[in-house]
Amino acid sequence: MKWPLSKKMENYLLACIIHKDEQLTTYCADHSQLCCSKCVELNHSKCSKVTPISELTNSQPTDLQGLSEELETVMAGIKSLQINQEASIQSLQRTYKEHGAVIIEQLHGNLNTYIDKCCNSSVGTSNKNLKEEICWSVLSILNEFDNITVKELNKMKDEVISIKGSITSSIHKCTSLHNDLLQLLEIVQKIGDNKELCLIASIKCKHIIQQALPLLGKSGKVFKVQGKSEYNVRIPSDSVTFDISGICVLPDGQVLVVDWTNKNVKLLNQQYQVVSHLDVNAWPFDICLIAPSEVAVTVNASNIHEVQFITVNQGKLVPGRKFQLQHECRGIAHQNGDLFVTSGKELYKYTLHGKLICRLYEALGYNTVYKCAVSPTGDRLYITSRYHNKLLTLARDGTLLATYTDTALEWPRGLHVTPAGQVLVCGHWPHTVLQVGWEGQSKLATLATKEDGVWRPLSVCYSSTTLSIIVGQSGNNILVFRVE
């Protein structure tokens, strides 16, 4: 038996989101917004397309069955995302505890090894001298542990807290949206044939769904370029014209750029002026955000393959811990405590502490797995195959989902996924910056070309703080495109 829509649900549906005590009466096509009389008076009096809802019911038919199915699909996606996020928190905490246990075990081993060594070489040494030597050495080991290892553990703990906070915030958003969608689904299934209520329900549902899609990393919004600026990021100590192989934007709007040629990382303020730089011991290839003020950089040479962590502290770049890899390293991406690193031929997954989890993907040929990026939900991974002129899309387990080729994507290098799931990729030789659909199967827009000043682009990043796309390329300048 199908129960009718209750008065409480009807009032919920008709209530204005902004003015809770007012009922919705009109629709503003200029702003795609349902309005009450106060909304019209205060915010839409100059709009040209404000129409009573009663006049729209015949011109805008609603497909309640299709809407119900779409709501259920989005709700299932949100539920799946919540489950994965909760699993990420548990994995993050477990990894931190395991790493702490390993470090304590190493300390225990160091102490035992030294004491055994002292005992074995104690012939001819007085008990007093032996005791003093052991005490001094144990104290030295403990001080080193306190000064270096404890700091490292505390830093890792801060990372875990920061990432956990970000995931928890996302879970709360998921819960709120899921509750709204659940209520709307119940309304849609009981609404009957009241055309005005059907239209309002349809518009509200689509509005909530549009809020949910970016959270699911499935935003279909296409960027539109509004303007361009160019900034020189050369510093006096740079010996040659450089290649900007990686870009990362902090939440506060500061920008880090990777100077591959001069082997350094530069910090830019919100005005894109270089305020600090840090030299690294080999060629830095790529960079990703770990925490609000911390990044990780891949550093590679014939005998050096490592991930270097760097903290931004009061406008300065401070080197942190690093871990070694058993393979070459190119691209790097981070999502909820997981690090993804490319070698040129493979894609690997690591913990934040450098423990190899698995090899996710392997291809034949050098530079076939070059840069990598991960969707906001972690369910899709993207790879630029430089040698094969392709953009690859993988599932969470490394299964190939899609392959995209385009003449404007020859020798693809720079790759980035925005917080809403929009995919940006650079064609090196065609001098292009493209936006590709989140499915990784089609081009949505050519955002910039050689005519816009793009020259051999190597890296790209979106700043949600300044609403801009930043492009690094061959040369001393970065390009900043304002978008909407």
C-alpha cells in the first residue's frame, strides 16, 4: 500500500531554504533558484525571468521515476564513499601504530646490541668503567631517539590528525547530503500527481544532486577561462632556465613549484612572488599535498630514488623526513594517507611512512607510466602515458577502466584532479591544457593553447582559493588562468 504525502513532508518541501517561515512561490531562471516572496523582493527584483511555479508545471514536465532512480544511485555512491572513508581512517591509525611499534623495536634492538657488545669486550675493564660507558652510550642512544625519532613520530601523528580531520569533515558532509536525499526520495515516491509539488521536488532534488556530485568526484562543470597572468619565478641562485615539473597549492593560497633543472623547490606567496626555496639532492620530478602545510616531493637520480617531505613554516620551506624507494620515481599523488608513486613503467601504492603496499599497474616501455593523480574519492587513478600519448584511467585496484587519446594530448605530462573531480591534463608538444571528463573518456574543453602563452607545459594545478589554474612549463614563468 502506498501512503500519501504527509502534511509535514509537504511543508518541508514547500519551505524556503533561506526564509524558513516562507513558502516557495516562484522560480528564477536567471539563477536557477526556487524563491519565496521575500527572496524575490530582496534578491531577484531585477531578474528578468521570475515565473510563478503554477505557470511552469506544463512547460517543465517531471520524470519522477527517473528522478527516483537517480536519487537512489547518488545515495548508493555516498554510502559507498562513507564506508571507504571510514576504512581509510582505520587504515591510517593502524599504519601509524605499526610504524611506531617498528621504531620502538629498533630502539630496543639498538640498546641490546650495544649492551651485548660492551659485555663481550669487557675483559680488562673495571665494573665501574664498564657501567659508566654503558650508561653514557645508552643515554646517547636515548637522546638521539628523543631528538630525531620522537620528532618524526610526532610529525607523523600530526599528519594522521590532519588527514583524519579532513576525512571526518567529508563524512559529515556525506551524512548531511544522504539525509537530505533520503527525505527527498521518500517525498518523490509519495508525491502523487500534484504538479506543483512534483516540480518543486524535481528542482530541489537536482539541486542536492549537483551538490553531491563534486563530493563524489563526478563534477561535470566545465571551466571557463576569464583571464590570464604571467609570473617570473626565477631566483638569483638559479644557474639555468628551468623546467617547472610540478606545482602544488596550499589551502591558504601559497604555491610550491618544483624546479627540475636547478634541483630546488620554491615557495610562492599569494602574489606569486618567490619567498623561499629549498635545494634537493637530485632532480625533483613531482609534488603533492600531504597536509595543509606539508608536501611530498619525488627526487630521482641514477642512485637516488626517494620521497622528500617538506613543511611550510612561517613563509619558509623546512626539510622533513624522507624515505628511499627501490625503484625510480616520477609522479606522486596522495589520498587519505595513501601515496601513489610512478616509476616510469609502474604505479606503486605506499603508506605515508614508506611501506610498500602493492604494485597497482605496470606497462611496457619507458615513460609509459609518467605522472599520476587520484580522484577525491580514491576510486579512480589517472596516469599520463607520455610515450604512448595517452591518458589512462584505473580503478582503485589498478584495473584499466578507460584510455583517452587526442592529437592535442601528444606527449602528455602535467596532470591534476581538482577537489570536485575535474581532470586537467597537458599536451607537451601541442602546447595545450585540456579538461577531460572524470570518466577519462572524452575531452570537455581546451582551456589554453600556444596562442594563450602555453609553451611545452609540464605541470598543472587548480587553486580553489583563487579560482585559478596554474600552469608550469619550460621557462622561468608560470601562467595563471582565472576560471569560473
